[in-house]
Amino acid sequence: MRTYEKYIGKQVYLTFSFILFAFSGLFFFFDLIAQLDAVGHGNYRFGYALLTVALLVPGHFYEIIPVAVLISAIYVFAQMAGSSEFTILRAAGMSPQRALGTLMKLGVPLLILTFVIGEYIGPYANQLSERVRLSAIGSSVSSGFRSGVWLKDTVASDAAAGAAGNGVTRFVNVGRLNPDATISNVKIYEFDPRYRLTHVRLAQSGVFVPPNQWKLDGVTEMALERLSDEPVADLNSLIPLYQSSLKTMPSYLMRSELTPRILSVLLVAPENMSIYALTSYIHHLRENSQDTQRYDVALWRKIFYPFAVFVMLTLSLPFAYLHSRAGVVGMKVFGGIMLGMSFQLVNTLFSHIGTLNTWPAPVTAALPALLYLVLGIVGLRWVDRH
């Protein structure tokens, strides 16, 4: 690496670290204030609130990194322009293309950092934060419905239920999803391949048994047997269509495609999930013929978001060509903050609009970054000409 690249890189990385921790400290303060209302419920004390908020910091790192990159690069370039250092580099033969190439080199470690935090550290920390909070409060995961969480489960065959080779479709209602991934107050409505109700099971609790079974405890099962295959319109209304039998079981092993990993998506928003978790859940939804638009958009945003680092660095370069008389450093940094915040707002806005209008997920996720990339290139050409 050339000497000037090391010099610029050192300045950008130091400023980036300071801005990143400054912004995350601000978010930490706001999150802590939001948690104060829950302090005192159950065992949720102030120490648990601090731990819960601290575990949210990696997720904020992921959101802040592109904006922090933009602000730090603008600050460094504004300082260099004010002291004529950048003018000296230009006189020594550094063209805009070479300067942009230098920034792309500096952006690679930041891109890798963004990906690692977004794929591994952030999602795990967010889930752990929610588990800590729910465990301390003594609550379960809320689905937003009074009836609990509704899930569709399609199994090719279910030998335990006596339907081997035929396949079953279940609609599962989980009344409570506990932080330790156990479930309780479970209702299971099971249908045959022709979507005729065959079993209704009620279970007090359940625990997952790897690789693909749930052990349900305190089970009450009602089996429905259809007495005739004739169409309903051809049958006498006095002739019974079904015969039911009721039995109770202390435990029941049920094969299922639902796993704690799939259920754990209820602990975090799709935007905070990893690419692997999103891919698994999208596959599950598609197998059950359910809508995946929101999760498709979240997946493609996860794929494209680390590359926003390059977009922000491109946007910052035109500020290096503005001399000190064109504006003080503070005004340039303020402009960078506004530019970075507008990118976040546009990115979020496009996600919601794309989800509502069912736009192609890759286009919805990539379009904001492409728009700001074009803006950065146009700005760079303008300042170079003037």
C-alpha cells in the first residue's frame, strides 16, 4: 500500500471508530430509556435492562456503519482540503479515478466487518437480548394475536399419526412460545391430502426432539373418521358424515418440519435476521404456499447492505475537492450527516413500498444504493470539472 493510502486509511479508520461508538452510545441511551418502563416487572431489574440494551449494540453497529463511514470520510477529506493536503496529492498526480480506487481499497475491511456483524454477531445478540428480557419479565413471545402464533406445517408422511406415505397438512396454534424454545397451550388441526380434517390435538406443552420431532405432553386427541366418500350434497342430512373418538395421552411424538430455528424468527424482526435464517424461513414459507415478499426484501437488503459502504465512500469523495472557502468543516460534516440519514430513510421507504406493491425483491433492495451511487459519481464529475 502506498504511503498516502496508509495515511488516508489511518485517518479514516480512527475517525470512523470514534463516530461509530459515539452514535452507538446515543442509541444505547435511547434504548435504555425505552426499557425503563419494564423495569420492576417480574425479575426485570435495572441490571437486566442494561444487559438487554448492551446486546442490542451490535445490531446498531450494523445499521450505523455506512453512515459512520460517510461522515468520517467527509471529515477527513474536509480537513485535508482545508490544510491543502489533498491539493498537494492532486498536484503529485492523484486523479479522481485513483482516489476512488484508494477509497474502494479502504472500504473492503469495512464491508467485511459489516457482513460479519449483520450475519453472525447482530442476529445472535438480538435474539439473546430478547430472551434475556422475556426470561426476566416471565413472559412469552407475543405474536400480535390474542390466539397466539399460527403456523402451517406440511409433512410428506407421518408414521406416528398412522398416515405414512399419505402426507398431512397441519395448522398449528402455539399459545405461548417461551424464551427457551419450548411451547405451551398448543392446538393442532391436521388434514389429509384432500384437506379433510382428520385429527385435532390439544397439548399442554412441547419440547423439540432433534432432528425433526416434537414431544408433546398432556395431549388430548380427537380423531375424526369420515364414514362415506360420497359428496355431501348426495347424502341424507340424517346420515352422520364423521365418527369421532377421544383419547388422552401423557406424551406424543409428532414429526414436524417446524423447528426451534423457524420459531425463533418470532424473536427478531426480519431485518435483524441472518441471511441463513431468512433463507431457511423463506424455504419453509414457500413449501407451505405462504407469502414471502417481506422476507424476500429483507434477504436481498441483507445481501446488498454491506456494499453501501462503497456507495458512502463514493459520496464522500466530492467533498475533498471543495476548498475551505467553499464551506467550513462543520458544515460539510453536517451535510454528510444529512446525506447519510437520507440514505437510511430512502432505503427503509423503498423496503415498505416494495413490500406493499410486491416489487421484485432484488430491485427493491438495490435501487436506493444505485441512486445514491449515481449521485456520488455525478457529484465527483461536477467538482472535478469546476
